Amino acid sequence: MMKYVQNIGRSLMLPVAVLPAAAVLSGIGNWIIGFDESNVAGLFLLNAGLSIIDHIAILFAIGVAIGMSRDKDGAAALSGLVGFLVVTQLLSVDSVAGLTGVAVEEVPLAYEATENVFIGIITGLVAAALYNRYSQVKLPDALAFFSGKRLVPIVTAAASVGLAAIFFFIWPVVYNGLVVFGTTLSDMGAVGAGLYGFFNRLLIPTGLHHALNQVFWFDLAGINDFGNYWSSEGEQGITGRYMAGFYPIMMFGLPAAALAMYHTAKTKQRKTAASLLLATGFASFFTGVTEPLEFSFMFLAPLLYVVHAALTGLSLFIAANFEWIAGFGFSAGLVDYLLAFAMPLASQPYMLLVQGLFFAIVYYVLFRYLIVKLDLLTPGREEETALATAGGSPEAEIDQQDATAVQAAGIIEGLGGAANIAAIDSCATRLRLEVNDMNKVDEARIKKTGVPGTNIVGKHNIQVIVGTSVQFVEQEVRKQVNKE
């Protein structure tokens, strides 16, 4: 069950990866409109961005269908779209009014919110499951044209009718539950934003933070922090508070933590630790991709990670309390900050930089004190035999052209060889692998390849934290395993 949920989290990254395009288009469009409200180019770019934002639910239906399907085929994507259209049309206000015989204005509010990310995810999961089950089915010769992958959209359409019938009864209950959960934290104001930030970080190891984000960033419970911010339809000082507080952490706090870990590394290992911490710290600052840095100490020093989660919650609380707001399209890095700065709903965004400097000091002092006082294991403080977690092996010094191939070979060796690998997949920063025998896995050998860390998540499942280049490593691992 946990593996399935984690796979859902992985599949969510495909539609999420489209959102920066909406942020860039909307950000530049609003920046131009700020100088001239009637500028054609600005209006053109703004509406181009809104075309993505207004159809996020469809993107999730298609993206999840692809991500959860066996071979990531386009037929699964088409089936996800078919399922979404069937379910949302049958659950539309006009359809429900006709089916129940009541006036349109008397239809429950839940049916006015069916074109949302939650419905998109569910229909995507159903489409993927049907694709995995029916994409290889052969029909009799008279119906052979509809065999295999062509059968899947048809089966999905039929199944979606039944799914819509189920949702007809349960959707109002689910919707009301989501609204209660979201509004409970929302009614708590800045405190609710802080709690959200705390649990967001705590869920990172499981990948379930994606599910939590859906409630606050999209229109599941009426909050829609992301959509409202980039479409400029929210309330200044309020809309964006579930995003703004991440900037001080990702741009300043975590890089300062990396500096503290570098300064507390053993002298002989400091150069090696720097190669890891500099790269991951810069990724956090510039792009907001934090997982490679977080995983470098998450399991070595879990106390530090809990402190990091608490500080993240504190940052969101402070930003929300003082109404310092800037949203983001992908994550809270410098690139998104520059785009979000010009948005109409940005509220004193420059104060997030001031707050960031404060958190940089807090992170550095607190991390350095705890590491030294409690003698915590962080990159560069491991035993000599475990030094390779920071990438200090010969693999790190070879030509870049061959680095990925050598790293992949080392990962395969650490996993117990190609014969021990049952499945290969990846998300934004991690290889997600299934092995036949976990006893054959050598985590130390895997870490010698220069990856920030590993994470065993089940009897047969292990994650290798690679970073933003994970797709190239996955391709090479898959290539070498298939060859062997």
C-alpha cells in the first residue's frame, strides 16, 4: 500500500512540472501590464498562463494516468482525459439537476466544484489501472481493430460512468470533509499556515507531501493558493501565504545549514563534503529543489531534520502573520521569486529577503551548535570508510561524459546487481527501485557513487536520492540493466 501511495506522489510530479510554464507566462505578462495595462503582449502572455492554470485538473488526470501506467504510453493519457471528461460532465450542475429533478439553484455546492485536482487524480488512477489491465487484451477477429491499447479509452469511458455514479453519492461527503480540513487550518490564519509548513516537511521522506499540497495549493477545499495567486483573483496579503514562507527556508535557511555542515566536517573530509553541500545548497537557493540537501542529513541526523521542519513551520507563520507574500510556480527558489515579485498579489515580497537573512543566521547557528554539541553525523563527519556519501570516490573525478554511466554502474552494483533489480522508476530527484532481495543491497556502495543518500521504504523498495539529474541516471541504469 505504501509503495502504491508513493508511486502516486511520483506521478504527480509530471503535471506539477508544467506549472512553472504558467508561472513564467503569467509573471512576465503581469510585469508588462504593470507598465501598461492595455499592452497587447502582456495580455497575451497573461492569458497564455491562465490557460494552464484554469485547466490544472485536466493536467493531473492526464499526468497521473501516464505516471501510473505500466509503460507510460499515450493511450493511458488519452484514457485519463476520457475518464475526466465523462465523470465531470455527469457530475456537472446541469446534469445533476436533470437527474434529480431539482432546480439548478438547488443543486448542492459540491457539484459546482467537480472539475478539481482530486477528481483529476482519481480518474487518472482509474485510467492507469485499466490500461495496465487491458492494454494487451486481444479481441475476436471481428473486433480486432479495438484490441490492445485502443480498447483502453473505451473501457475507461464505460468504467467512468460507474465511477460517476459512485461519486454522485460520495463526492458531497468527500468535498465537505476536504473543506472542513482546509478551512480549519485556514481559519487558524498564520498558525494554520505554520502547521501546514511543518507537516509539509515532515512528509517529505514518504513523498506524501504532494497530497497535502493539493488541499492548500489547488481548488480542493476552496483555498486554491496557487491558482488564485497567479490569476490575481485572491486577496492581497492572504493569497499566497501557503507558499511565501518557503522562500526564506529554501533560499537562505537550507544553504546556511549546508555551510554549517561544511564548517563542522572533519578536516580530511571537508573537501569531499563541499562537493555535495555546495551543489545541493545552490540548487536549493536557485531553483528551490531541496530534497538532495535534505536527504543528505535526514537519516544521518534525524534530529536536525525535525528542527528543519519546525523552522519551516515558523517561517510560514511569520510570513503569513506579517502578510509578506510571494507565490511560486515550481518551488521557492530565486527564479520563482523574481517572477512572483511583479505579481499584483505580491505583498511586501522584499521582506521575505530580510526574513531569509534572519533564518540564515538561525539555521547556521542552530545546526552548527547541535552538530558539535551532540556529535551528530552529517556529511563529512562519517567514519573514513563511509566517506563516500559525499561523492569522494574516483567516480567523481572522471570525465563528465562518462560520469553518469559509471555512477549508474555503481548504483546497480550496490543494489546487488542487475538480477536483483525488479523495477526502476524515478520522481523529481529520486530513483525509486524495487529489489528482489534487500539483503543484497549495499547502501555504502551506492553512496560511493556520489549520491546524497538512500532511503529504504519497504521490504523490497529503496530510493536513491540523486538530485535534479535523476532522469539521466534512471535512463542509464535502465539501459545497463536491460543490457545485462
